[in-house]
Amino acid sequence: MQYFAKQLSSTELYTNASSILVFTDLDGTLLDHDSYSYEAALPSLNQLKLLKVPVIFNTSKTFMEVLELQKKMSLQQPFAIENGSAVCIPADSPIHHDELSPLNVGKQHWKIKTFGPSYPDICQYLSVLRQKYHFRFQGFNDMNVAEVQLNTGLPKYDAQLAKQRMASEPLLWNDSDEQLDLFIKKLEAHNLAVIKGGRFYHVKAKFDKADAMLWLTSTYQQHYQRKFTSIALGDSDNDRSMLEQADVPVVIPKKHSSALMINHPNSSLAPYPGPYGWHQSMQQILHSMINGA
């Protein structure tokens, strides 16, 4: 695996690291598939923090879910939520873009860029489709917290966070495949997309994790007036576009099924699933920056 050909000193490592952005999926990638632990990745996370390299979560999780996780990890970095539906940046960050709007949550102040319609607008259109075509589905907006718990296996507090959405609606499809095809066509005509997850379909704007990554990378480059190298780590099909459009993509193998195959000349496969594989791959990348590989 070769990312940087020439040998670098430790001082040069800091210089190179200042032009790196790390984009990472969470579940099954930075977080263990079963325990949701990130402990095995802590050595690399701490090293990246020391090098002042942003570790940018690019996830299907909601704003409130990511805030809670960043709090646990003592992080405050930009992140993308709901499969690329929005990008969030701390309000005190020097990174700025005219399309960012203020977002205040308690004592925390953020800036947000939402791609496409808001969550209420999406739910309103879904209601219109349901009434007109009698589609049978159940979205998070239709469920109370207990029902979200039942359908996701999340604890009550986490289910509450998962319901606080901004730009996408997960739903259970309870209708035929023919109706699903019609449903997707009607959404596409309204500039909305349907992403198939493990159990849920996600209705959202026609933007994905790659769009969020590219927008944020461009925003960094415009602010600092230099090129940034994007490193992306992910394990699932909804990470594919992000991985294939990153400069340095790392596929994290799955615990219980075959690894994702992507089309990229510089792709690599982490040696282990989850956060330990994340850590090992990041160490290899950082090592190659110093010594070549």
C-alpha cells in the first residue's frame, strides 16, 4: 500500500497531516458491529488529534446521535449525518461557507448545510403519497419511541435521539414490490431518493455520503487555499460512493459476511473488522507518510 513515495521526517509528517481529512463511517467501521465500542481505535484517534487531523463522521446517524457520540469521545469536529443529507460544523470553526445556517442546541452552537428538503417537508410529501396511492409503510414519524425501540433494538434514550431527524425518513415497507417500484418513481419525480438499509428504507434528498465528503473537502480547500487529501473508511454499500471518490479509500471487512468490493486504483482492505482494523489501517497510512511503503 503506497500513499506517499518519498520518505518524510517527523516534522514533515505534521506538515503533510495538516492537509489530510479523514472521513469515516461509524457502525461496523469505527464502532464495533456488536458492542458499538471504539476503544480499539483510540490509539490512532489520539494520534490524529495530536496531528490536528479532522476525523469527520459520515454516517446514517442523526445530529443528536452524533453529538452524543462526540461527547463520549471528547471530539468536536465537523460531521455528515443521515447518509449525506446534511453537513454540520462547530460554530467556532474558522471553516465557513455562505450556504451554512446557524443551528443551536442547548449551549452548543453549530453551522449546518442541508442538501435538499427538510425532514418536515419529506414527511409531508410521504403523507401525500400515502393518501393518494394507499402505500403501506411505517416511518419513524409514524412511530412513538417505544415502537422505534421495538423495530431497531435501540435503548429508549438512543431511540429518542434517532427520532430527532433533520433530512431523511427511515421507514418499514409493508407493501408489494410493485407498489415499491411505483413509490420509488414518485419520489424520484420529487427529487427524492430511496436508500435500502439493513431493515429500513431511507427516503432522502438525492445526495449521498460522497456528496457530503466532496462538499466539505471543497470547503476546507477554499478556506485554507490548498489541496486536502481525503482518506475514507467504510464497510457497507452505502459507503461505496464515498470510498470510490476518496483519494485514499479503506474498506473495513465485515464480521459476518464478505467484504465490500469497490472500484478504485488505490483501495485497500483493512486487516480486521471494526475499530481494530480501522486503527491498523490508519497506522499503516501514517507510517507510509513517514517512511514510504
